[in-house]
Amino acid sequence: MVTPRLIALVQAAALLWTQTATAANVADQFVGRGRIQVLNASDPFKTSLDADRIGCINAAGQLTHSDCAVFNQLPPPATPFSLSSPAGNCTTQNPDMPVNSDSIYGRGTHAWWCGEQGDWMQHKEWYYTINGWPAPFICSGEMRCLWDIKANVPKEGDELPVWQFFWGSQQPDIEPGHWNVLLLWVPVDEE
Ligand SMILES: *[C@@H]1O[C@H](CO)[C@@H](O)[C@H](O)[C@H]1NC(C)=O
Ligand SMILES: *[C@@H]1O[C@H](CO)[C@@H](O)[C@H](O)[C@H]1NC(C)=O
């Protein structure tokens, strides 16, 4: 099934290959230090960087109202970890984080988290953005550029899970009661 989201991602990939020279080089912005704003959105090209903002990510990798941690992104090939917060490296593999039980394809996946990794770390995990997009939206794994939250605008003090978005033929769109979000990297000027 062809969803608008899939079309957007294919367009993004096409831009990556054909217009790299002329498109905004957002990958150059996704290095060094930055904060991560969370935008309620399912299409990287139709998202307002201001109006769609619902919160930001704290040092533990969770969605909050305004507890915006400063992250550090190492340029490739800095794997297995490329993105870290003051708490530690960021990953979706921490078994202590809640699974996305509402999602057919994501029900076995854990919420994003940053901290000190344990023996459970199974494989390399890296983060990147895609040149051609209007802004440096953060992707992980195999073109996982959309993320998944329970439909909720965080209030002061909330710390909410953020999952990678998984879909397939049985559930091509975001599951009921959830929203797709984009993670926007906002560079912090070095002082
Ligand atoms: C978030 O986006 C969904 C559509 O994906 C929309 O139904 C919802 O009203 C939006 N919420 C806010 C707070 O903008
Ligand atoms: C975080 O990742 C870096 C780069 O791979 C690594 O050198 C460092 O030991 C990691 N830190 C923790 C706390 O796991």
C-alpha cells in the first residue's frame, strides 16, 4: 500500500540522489551540539518548525514539555554510538524501556533512551539526517525518520516515551491513539 508517508520518504530519497548539490545540506548541520525539538508531523515537507512543535527531548531520551537537553552528535563513522546526551549514549535497545504495545509492527520495540549501555546492547545504532529535507530531522536504522508517540502534548513535568515508527501492510499508518513525530535537530552555537 502506498501511503503519503511512503511517497514523502521516496521523494526524500530521490532528492538525496539527484539534488544533493543544490539542496540544503542539512547533514552538515547535524554535527556537534544541539537540542532536539519534537514536531507533531507525518510529512517532513509539510511540517512547520514552529507551529507543529509539541515539546523536546530530555537527557534520558524522553519527550518533555521544555526540558531540552543538549546532545552531542559525532560525525560518521563514529559508531556504534553517534548521539549522546549528558546521561550517556542514545539507543532503542534498553530492555527496561516500555515497548510500543499498541503497534502491530513496533510492539516488540523499546522507547528511545540515553544512558550508560549494558550487556544488552546487541548491534550498532546510528543516527543521521537526509540532505534535501528542509531541516535536519533525525533518522535511525533503515530510514526510520518518523517516530511514534502516544497522542499527547506533554505538560510540565511529563516524561513520555518516543518510539521508532514501524508500519506494514496490516497497519500502514500510525496506530490509533498515537501521533507521528519528527525529531528536529537545532544546533547550539559553541560558546
Ligand atoms: C497532531 O497530528 C495529528 C495528525 O497526525 C492531529 O490529529 C492532532 O490534532 C495533532 N495534534 C496537535 C496538538 O497538533
Ligand atoms: C558512548 O559512545 C562512545 C562512542 O562510541 C564511547 O566511546 C563511549 O564509551 C560510550 N559511553 C558510554 C557511557 O557507553
